[in-house]
Amino acid sequence: MARVKVEGINPEQWWAQQGKQTPVMGTYQASNTFKQDAEEQYEPPLAQHAGAVLPLQIQQQATHNITTGLYLQAGAFANPDAAQLLRDKLTDMTQSTVFVSSVVIEEQVLHRVRIGPIASRDDAELLQQRIREANLATPSLVFNN
């Protein structure tokens, strides 16, 4: 148990010790050094999201055919912008194609970040290790049929 000393402070005495006058309640005014002449306006860009956000848009994308083969899936996101950000980071790491494919699972749109097709399982595992070491994702091997 620690012992503490509690004492009351007389505000007038304290201000006097500071060499200042006691302020009168309700008279303090902050300096007005910041002035804003006009109200700030923000308009989001027209194409704000990187990919489809509605199931209907996914069905329209289904005509885009992806080659059968071995892929790495680096992530799946509800937010298309997060998927696009990861895609951009991974593009610098590989010569393979990095793309976002959107799917509907249980009425939720997921934006999958995939790399491929990849020539061999050894190449895929090597790339998988490089992505893990860069702390970008923990990719899984997937086969696109």
C-alpha cells in the first residue's frame, strides 16, 4: 500500500505564485489564428471502387474467361479497393499475371486476388514463399478448372 498526501489548492494563491492574475470564469477566449474562408467540398470520383460490388455486376463479368491451370490466391476481400491495393503490390513481385476476380458466395461479393497461371508447382511454391517473406499475404495454391 502506498501513502499519498492530499492537499487542497487555493486557485488565487496558485496563480499568484505563477506571477499571474487569477482569470475570471467565462472570460477566456482562444486565439483565432485559424481562418477558413470557404467551406470545403468533397466529391468522390465517379469510378470509386476497383471492382464489382453488386451480384448483378459479377454475373456480367462471368463472360471473362480465365485459363485453366495452377494459381496462387493471395486474398479475398469484401472491399474491392483492398483487393486492388494487394493486386498492385503483388504485380511488382512477379512476371505472372496478377488479377482480381469477383465471385458471389452466400449473397456476398468477394474479390479474390489471384496470380497465374503458374507454369509449375515448384514455381508456385517459390512465389508463395516470396510473398510470405514480404508479409503481403499467405497465398494458397488453387486449381482453376
